[in-house]
Amino acid sequence: MLFTLERDSHIQETDQRYKLLFDNSVDGIAIWDVSMKIRQVNKALQKLSGYSEAEFSRLSLLNLLTPLSQDIVKERRDLLFANNELKPAEVELITNYGKIIPVEVNSKRIECDGNTCILSHIRDISERKNLEHRINQIMVETEERERERISVQLHDDLGPLLSTMKIYIESLSQDMPIKDKQEAKSRVLHLCKEAINTTREISNNLSPNVLTHYGLSPAIENIIKRQPDDYLISFSNNLFNKRFMQMEEMVIYRIVYELLHNSIRHGKPKNIYIQLQLKDNVLSLSFKDDGCGFDLLESEIKNFEGIGLKNILHRVKLLRAHYSIKSKKGKGFYFEMKAPVILIENSNG
């Protein structure tokens, strides 16, 4: 009898310590089940979300998440219930006042009242995300200003210089056999034309005028037209004449450009498929090729060094987008991204 009393006392003390930690945690804590019904929340999460404990009892976890975050949490739930250990994930929480807050969620399986549930620690990372976003924005703005400067310099200085040089060379008269003179002239003219074409190509890549004047879809079509005929590239979209913020268009353009460049350079595919779909102010980009692929796990361990994805993922982060990558050796490459965008123009002609 004494042992039973001591055991009950120990359980009671453990429960009290747990409740103390639960209620006084600076991070939000939620316990939820496989149906995503919320079983219990602490005071920090109530404060962060603006919902009372009684209101939480009537909510599903999905009610607190943006559509993109719902997909992430559903996938993580399935993995957790399949006994997988997961790293923390970043999702977006919708408060009772309609405000969207970026949070970091760290979850694990627990037993709760005889049922398997998930305990999630939820941390507000608004300050961190704002700082990261501002730093990335400054980096991109600086990079784009430098690109524009180089573009103007190449276009206004090097281009006219080479064109003038071509005219002078055409008019040169030298004391040499006519055959040699014609051959030399032909070679020089060919080199000059190549230099001029290269200048135009570099200028366009640094500051794409098509993107500035006509938007994302024509700019991507222009990229595709400049690729070698060895590759069959399919591009579909539902953007029509829709325009987005300049920074968003530029970053998405760079992502597509680098994906295409990396695919051709590293994957050696026969077919490439690119799709852009806009729905509810979320732009979905999917990119697929049938190239040689690569070992995804090995590349993640090496932080994607050497396969050209590091810059792409940096730009994805700038857009606050969610992404997935699938690839296996000999099985091609697949990239998908969903980015929230701001529509600034909707012209149907």
C-alpha cells in the first residue's frame, strides 16, 4: 500500500512539473491527433494566435494554417505517424485577427490518454524572417543594379566599338593576294559578328529587356528560343498578360534560367518541361527533365555544391516559397516551387 501511495505521489509530481513547463514555455505548444483536432494548447500559443483555449477546442489545426502550410503539415503528420523523425519546418500561422505569422514547428509523436498524438513546439520567427528577407532583398537589389550597369556598359560601349571596327576592317586595303585578302576579311568579319552577337547575349542575360517590358511568360519563351535545337523544351502557363512585382518577376526568371542552364549543362536531357500556373495569388513552377539525374541525398549532404542548385534555393528563400526536389541517377530531375506573389497588373489585351 505504501509503494502504491509513493508511486501515485511520484506520478502526481511528474504531472505537475509537466504542466508547469507546458504553461510557462515561451514557445507555443499544441497537442493534436491524427485527424488534426487540437487536444491541448498552452498559454503562449493562445497569446500568439489570439484564440482562447475554448476556441481552440472547436478548431482543427488546418484552420490555423495557410493553404501551402496545410500541405506541409499533412505530409509531416503522415511521416510522423510512420515513425519518422523530422527536422523543424517553417510554416505560416493565421491568427484570429487574420494576420499571417511565420513560425518554426518542431514535432514528435507522444502517447496521450491512450492515443497516439503529436506534440508540436511552435516558435514565432517573424523577426528572423524579416531580417533574412531584408538582407536577401538588399543582396538581390545590389546584384541587379550591378547587372544593369554592366549591361549598359556592354551595350553602349563595347557593341558600337565592335560595329565600328567591323566597318573599318571592311574598308582596309592591304598589299596581299586577293584570295588571302578575301579569306582574312571573311574570318575577321565572322569574328566581329560573333563578338557582337555575344555582346547582345550577355547584355540580355544581365538585364532582360523582354522581362521588363512584357513580363514573365514572354521572357521565359525568349530564353527557350535561345537554347540549342538539340533539346525539346515544352513551356505552358496561364499567366497571359499578368504582371507581378518587379523583384518577384526577376527572381522567378532567374530561377527558370538557372534551372534550364543546369539541366542542359549537367543533365544532358532530351526533353524539358516547364510549367507556370497562377491560382489564388500563388504561382506554381514545375520543371522536369529526362536527363541523367543525381543522388539527391548525397547532394543534400554536400549542400548542393557542384550541381548549380545553391543559387536557385537562395532565390526560392527570397520569395518565401515552398519547394520540393526529386531526382535519382538515371531518372531525370524534377523541381516544384509554390510562391506567394502580388499581382500588380491584369491586362487581357
